[in-house]
Amino acid sequence: MRSRGVFYVVNANEIVSMTTDALSSSIPILSGENRKRTTTSYTQTSLDGNSYVVYQTAVDPSNGGNATSVTQVQIGPNGAVAGQQDANDNGGYTSTLITDSLTIGPNGRMTSATGTLVFYDIGTDSAFVLGTNPAVPFGCVEQQSPGIDQTTLSGSYFFGGGAPVAGASFDSGVANFNVAGPLSVTDDQTSPFGVGSTPLNLIYTVSSTPRPGAVAFQMGGPT
């Protein structure tokens, strides 16, 4: 099957792309990011001693809703994996401790021992990940910096989010972190029901252990 698309070069290391074919039962509409590999040869121990955050999203075919997960893992000797996954499936939240192991090919293709995930390493610091269950979750992996604590976040951060199902809302905004005070957020939303903007003042804590980098918010409500 031939597919047509458009590509935009961001820089020598990144291209964004989108297919231009008409949607049909056999032709999806796709868009994504293409990144140049920074590491081209791997061994079974290439990721040992590193920590990573894994983000995945999908549409759950069992309920038609959004399914997302964020997982923090530590890689031990020979690709052993231990961590915790937070998941939200159509509004149902779960938090699960996980153990697994990775088989790493010389070309950077990785598979989990449970058979649920396939990874393609961009380098030892990042990867794309694909789930093998019927929801087909897809996402990215980013290496986590060591020594994260309450003082790590400072200044302004832009954020954005959306969902792949019809009728979902999208949002973007700015969060201003202040170690000595509350977190101030301006969140702009758009949905089939209109647009809006919500200011928030939040109290936050950044975990250093046992879940490095996990941020907990105390919702104080709109200002």
C-alpha cells in the first residue's frame, strides 16, 4: 500500500511528518516525530543504572475512552526493570508496582519479558515505545536526571494536552514554580462546548524517594 505525506525538517536531528491520504477503513491518518539516532550499537547492559519516565496514550477499544499511563522505572543489571505505573483508563485510575526485564538487540530494538512492550532506542537517553495489547498504546521514553527533589523545578513551564477521541477537550498553559511558595497556573481550555481559562494556586511536593520525580498537588481551587 502506498502512502503519501508531508515532512517538515525542524533541524538536522528532527523531522515532523503527517500523512495526507483520505481516511478510510484501511488507511489511517498519522502524524508524528522522526528523530535521528544518537547511538547505533547496543549491548544488554547499555541502559543499566539509568532511570526513565515512560509516557503512553491510546483509545481503549473496550470502552471507547482515553487510556494514558506514566511510568517511572529504574534499570538494574542486565536490563532488569523495577518501577511504578500510574494509569487512567476512561476515568479509572490505578497505580501499580511493576517488575520486568528487557532484551536489548544490537540495533537498539528492545522487548519486555512480559511481551507487552516493544521499544526502539533513539539513544541511551530516549526511545519510542509501542504496546502490544488491543488498545495499541504508543508513546515515548525519556531518561530521568538523578538527584531530583523539591528544589529541581523553578521558573515558568509551558504545558499542553489533549485526547484522541471525539468530543474531548484540549488545554495549554503556563505553570510558574516557586520553591518558596505556591505554584501558580493559568490553564486555557477548548472543547466542543467552548473555550475557557482557569487560574490556579497550588501547593506541590516533588518526591525524591521512593518515586523519584513524582509531583503531588494539593488542589486549592481557582484563585
